[in-house]
Amino acid sequence: MKAESQAATEQPFFCNLSAMDADQRKHHRELTERLRQSVKEVRELADGYGFRFPAETADITLVAEWVALERLCCPFFAFQLEVGSDHKPLWLRITGREGVKPFMQSEFGIK
């Protein structure tokens, strides 16, 4: 019974772009394109994917801004930013419940 009630309250896997206004959607698209070009490595995780970026201040800001918008349209994702010391890379980990990886593969073009 508990699993049924939990499944009933979970958000479905689809991007609800109407959760953002027109300016936010435009900015989200621009950020997405910039970040796609900046990804240095993709790692598969048990429950999602990790993306490595340069740890420059501008990249950290862009990733954080993208996360703030992405969580509006995809509330089923969990995000983790890791900024290492001594200019180690920035990692963005996006995870979620069962089924999130195929969704990410499709939406983010991960092979």
C-alpha cells in the first residue's frame, strides 16, 4: 500500500516548460546550449549522470543558474553541484528515481 501511495504522488517524467515564463524559457535554452558546449565528461551514475565542467567562476554561475531553471520544469530531478578546491573541476550530478536515466538519455542526448 505504501508503494502505491508513493507512486501516486511522484511527478511523471516530462518537462513542463509552462512552469517558466517566456523569458525564462528563452534563457534556459541559451544556457542549455552554452553548457552542452562546455561539458568535458559525462559519467553514468547508479541513479543518473554526472557532468564535468571547467571550474571557472563563469561556468559555476551558469550551471547554478541552469539548475535553478531546470528544477522548475523537471521537479523530479535531484541536483548536486560539487566545486573542488585548487581548481579541480565542477561536477553537476543529476539523479532521480527509477526510470530517470532513460529520460535523461532521451532529453539530453546521452548515448
